[in-house]
Amino acid sequence: MLWMSWLVALTASSCGPAEERNEAALARARALMVEEQLASRGVEDARTLAAMRKVPRHLFVPPAVLDQAYDDHPLPIGHGQTISQPYIVAFMTEALGLRGGETVLEVGTGSGYQAAVLAEIAARVYTIEIVAPLAEEARGACAGWATPTSTCGPGTATSAGRKRRPSTRSWSLPPPLACRSRSRSSCATEAD
């Protein structure tokens, strides 16, 4: 999808009155991502596809890789972590079978992109990140995008579980990963 990188790079480099054109071009790149990378590969859930069309992935990637925001591969987000490729985000979202009333706990916020996608469908999303600098960066991205029913902050699954009611949908961590981080605490606050 080299042409998609070129399209995003071209639109990201413009400024001034062209900003509206930039947003339109980024929206087109996002729509193409959904059709060519997700729907064509079997992602069928209408809610998932709508969320992926709506959430601007380019707001969750560092400026150095902005031109690749809608490409079909993971991107570095710092601290040795990556934002998952769009197909994986859509696949995991669809696999949860969300219908709109669920509470979701996401462990490993990363850039906050998956949480923003989930927040478009679920009633509540709690997301925690053990890498404090990443959590703060994601909190900024979440503040600019996430709904009032989503919470983004540093911590662990263990610390979040003590402060929040159980989720109705979540991904599981293998026990050694969950136990390794018990000494950290969550500072996520509810936004509603």
C-alpha cells in the first residue's frame, strides 16, 4: 500500500487553508483502509467496520510515521512498543462480539487506538498501560478522541480490578505477565 503512504504524506505536509483538504484526504485513506484491508479480508461486523471508519488512526501514531498511518502493518510508537496493524485491531474488535452494552477492560493501552475503536461500540472501556510514559501519551490521545465512558491510564489489570466492576468483555493475560506487575498502581479516573 505504498500509494496510501504517499497520499497520507502528501496531505500531512500541507498547511493553512489546505487543512480541510488534508482531513478529507485522510478520511479517504481511512475509508480505503477499511475496504481494502479489513472488509476484503473477512471482517464483516458492521459495528467494527463503522468504528474503524470513524476513528482517525493518524492521531494515534507519532509524527515520524504519520505517512504510514493507514498502511497494513504495525508502527513503532516508542518505548519498544507498536500500534497494531489495522487488520489486527479490527479482527480483535470483531472477535469480542460487542453489541453496545458491554464494559471492556483492555490491558496494554499502547497508543490508545484500540481503546478508541472499542469506545465507539462498547458502553464502557477501561484501558491500562504498564509503561507510564506510553500511558501518558495515550491519555493525551484518548482525551482528544475517546468518549466520556472510556478511561485511559497507567496501571495493571490487578490494580484496575480493585477499583472497577468486572468487565463483560476482555482479553486475558497469561498469569506470569499479570503477576509480574502487581507492585504498580492504577491512577485512571472515571471520566463520567
